[in-house]
Amino acid sequence: MGKRDEMSFNKQELAIVRMLSANGMMEEQKLVSLLEERQLFHGKGVEGFLVSLKATGMVESSSGLCWLSEDGKTTLRHTLQEAFKDVSSIIEQEVWPAFSELDLEMKKTCTAWQVKPDGNPNPHDDPEYDFHVLERLQDIHQQLLRLIGSKDIVQQKCSTLLVDMSMAMERIDKGEFDFVVGLSVNSYHSLWRDLHEQLLNAIGLERTE
């Protein structure tokens, strides 16, 4: 097993391990197809970066599945804490409290998209109901952009992911509703989880905390 000279990831590797950290074990083919759609990988292959991560023991795989190793988790935390060390106090004190509130609203909104108030699955046969849910999602997105955008240096470090999130919202606005919570595309929900993971690690917290 190869070893890295430094405990860090480049931008493309970071996107891969962050997705695995947010989602746990994933089908390798699905991981590759999702990341190929992201702006960061345009003109670059995902598989070459994934091969490198496996060779250094950051990612483990078996039977078409892959997941982040313990070394990978440690290196992810180190990489993000290094990348955000100059803004970690801003995130912890000024961004994270408001983001946590938004995160609760995001969870409620995604649940409302999937499940009606009576507890039954949402068959999406009530345009008025769906419209109000999507209005809430759009409001959350705008609040997020204002929150991150109010801190220029934080926005710069999250810019690529924020662009992908805005692109997902544009797809939703065009009626491509898989981009709300769908698992086969870079849905807004999956990108939100990615941002959540990035901010958590940036201030040294873990998802269970």
C-alpha cells in the first residue's frame, strides 16, 4: 500500500472523499457518474483520482462498492482543517450557528417533498403542495447564499460547491424534480450534505456531534 508524503488531498480527491464521507459506502460506478457531472471534474477523469486514492489506502473497495478508510477520514479532517484554518473561527462563530438552523429547515423541507403531512408518500399529484415545498427550498438556498456570501473568504473556499448547488436549483426550476432529493443525480439535497460535511470538518466536528 502506498503512502502519501503529506496528509492532504487535491481538489478533485477532496471532492471524492467528501462525497464518500457524506454518503458512506457507495457503488463505485454511481460515484464516478455523479462526480463527472460536477464542474470540478469537467475535462478531467474521475477514475484516475479514485485509483490514486485506493493505492494510498484512503479509499477501500470490494465487489463494486467503495468507502472511505479510517486513514481517509483522518486525512479528510486534516485537509479541510488546513484549508479552512484561516476562517475556522468565522465559520464556528458566525456561519455554523445560522447554517445549523438552515439545516433543520432543509431536513423538514426534503421530508415534506417526499412525505405528505398525513405520513403517506408524496405522489406529486398536487401541484400547489409541491409548489409551496419548492418555494421553501428556494428560500433556503437564497438564505444560504446570503449567509456564505456575507463572508467573502468563506465563500471563496466553498465557491465550486455553491455553483453546483445553484445549478441544481436551476434544474429544479426547469421542472427536473429529481434534482430535489434524487440519488441518481447531483441533487440539491446531496450537495447540501456535501457542504454540511465540509463545514463540519472545517471546524473539527463530526456528523455525530
